Amino acid sequence: MMLTGASGLWALSLLAPRLVRFHGYNLPELLGEFYGQTVQKWSAGVIAFAWLGVVAAQLIGAAQITMSMCGVAYWKGLLAIGGVLIFYTAAGGQFSILKTDLVQAILVLAGILMVFGFVLTRPGALPSAEGFFSEKFSILDLGVLLLTYASTFMAGPDIYSRLFCTRDPATSRKALWIAAMTLIPVGILLACIGIYGGATYPEHDGSVLFAIAQYEFHPAAAILLYLALLSAILSSADTTLFNAGGLLAQFFDADLRSLRSVRRTRLCIVLLGGMAIAIAMFLQSILTVLLGALAIYAGAFIVPVLWGLFGLRAKRGYVLIAILIGGMLALVGKIIPAPWGQGLAICAFLANLALLWAGRTKRDQLSPAESEMSSAIEQRGEK
């Protein structure tokens, strides 16, 4: 997953100059520039609720870590972590997220390096080349993962909201390369740790990091690992929740620059945070919730975003139908088993592309309302 994510960031670095020229807040505003205000409004609402699954998956992980390391009940850890996350995200917005992410990133890397350094001292810790591959993971699985997961790094609302904060294209491209190059060694280190933990503590399926910390680490080191893992999750969860709140607010008010929109965004963050806690309370499988939410988003929005970034345009109705059908096919594809489910995930992208091609149009053929909005956005960017 992390290696495919890095490939998505590399692809995005090629598109960064196109993105940084856009003076907006989030991805639906970009879609609004491409296809009109109606597409902007409905995409904001759809992405906001699709991102609920991503926030819920991250809260599940945080609650499970807290339960394992602190010995508290799952629901208590969930409410505590979720409450803190909602509070500082609603209070500080994008700047509070950027500041806390720096500290969290340092803790994440320190914790991973500490555990890996310990694992290296154990005999047979590093797996053979064959140990990195599984017969249960096929080339088709890899292709679907690239489509439904890596693509969200190339055209994801969280990453775009960060890139819109950068000062120039060179800064955004540099940031993307640093992030991608960091994911590769981190992914390999986590794989080594996971293989060692899985072989040493097979009864702790899915929580081998906790087992290593509990049975082989000094309590002080275990606390550092706990902070590192919690930081890894919160550094994504706060960004996801903030963007979901802003998107839901944008569904009601297209202009996010007013004071009223700021207050509405805070309320939406609290509302969606509470809903994510409710989901995490009843669904406790991280990968199922996370990959399901990302697959639905990818099937609905990846093709329309890239279509617009490459200067192509399509009629509003075709774009809305493409988003709806792509998301529905991806959702059904996650429900039914392989290989039919994987086939539907691929069909979501093909159906999206076919509909946009059928509704393709030149920029000067947009409706008067769409042309007016596009011109307004351009003028705002020039100012």
C-alpha cells in the first residue's frame, strides 16, 4: 500500500504546476472551475460523506492502539481520541493541522526506527526475498490497488488542500518528492517488522507491533511506540476530518471565504467527527472501512479530476452521472467477492471515462453560468 501510494505522489508531482496555479481551498472548487457550480456543490457533499469512512478507519486504529497500550476499553479510547481530534481540528483549522503534523511525523519515524533497530538484533529477523510476496496477492490485486488506492494520492482532496497552501510549484513538487521518498523506506521497514512479529507472535494477528512492545520492550520504549503509532494515525485523521468538514460546509455555501462559512465549517467538523465515532463504534475492521471508502471515492472522482487537469471539459449532466455511476460500481465492487468485485472496480473507471468522452465539450461551449463562474475564479486568481 505504501509503495503504491508513493507512485501516486510521483505522478502527482508532474501535475503540481497545474494545481498550484489554482487559487482555491479544495478539490470541489477545482471541479467547479472545470465543470460548473452544480458539480462543485454535489461533489463537495459526496466526498464529505465518503471521507467519513476514512476518518472512521483512522479512529478505529487509534482506539485499538489506546486499548492495547493503556488497558482501557475500546469505546473509552475511541471517545477520548475522537474528542481531542475534533476539538483541535475545529479550533485551529489547517494551520493547527500543519503544525501538529510536523511533530507527529518526527514521532512516527522515531518509533519505527526504534522497533526496526530492535528487530535487527533478533536471529532470522530479516525475511528472505520470497518472504515479501504472498500467493494470495495477484497481479490483478496489484492493478486494482493502483487504481483504487494509489490514484487517491494523485487526485485526493486531502493532498490537494495541502498543495493549494504552497507558495509556488517548485515547493509543491519538492514536498511531494520528499513525501514519496519517505514512504518507500518506511513501508519496507514496516513490512520487516510485520513479518517478524507475525512469525514470533502468530496469536496476535493484526497487532504484532503491540505484542513486540508488550513482551520485548522496556516500558519507556513501549510508550514511545504508542505515541508514534498514535501520531501516525492522528496526522492523517485531522487532515481528513478538516477537509470533510470544509466540503460539507461548501455544499451549503460555495464561498468559503466568509466568516459565516468558517463557523459553518467548524460545525460540520464536529458533526462529521461525531458520525465517524459512531461508525468506528460498530465497525472495527480498519482495512475494510478504509479501502471501501477510498475505492468509492476513486471510482467516482479520479477520472473527472484528471480529465479537467489535462484541459478537457464535459457537460455538467454527464459529469454528475459519471460521478454517480462510478461511485456506485466501486461500492458494489467492494461488497461482492473477487474476481467479480475487482472487475466492477475497473469498470467504474471505464464507465467514468466513457461518459466524460460522450459529454466532452470545448471550454467556450459551457453554459453561461458555468462560464461566468470560471471567469470569476480566474479573476480571483489574478488578484
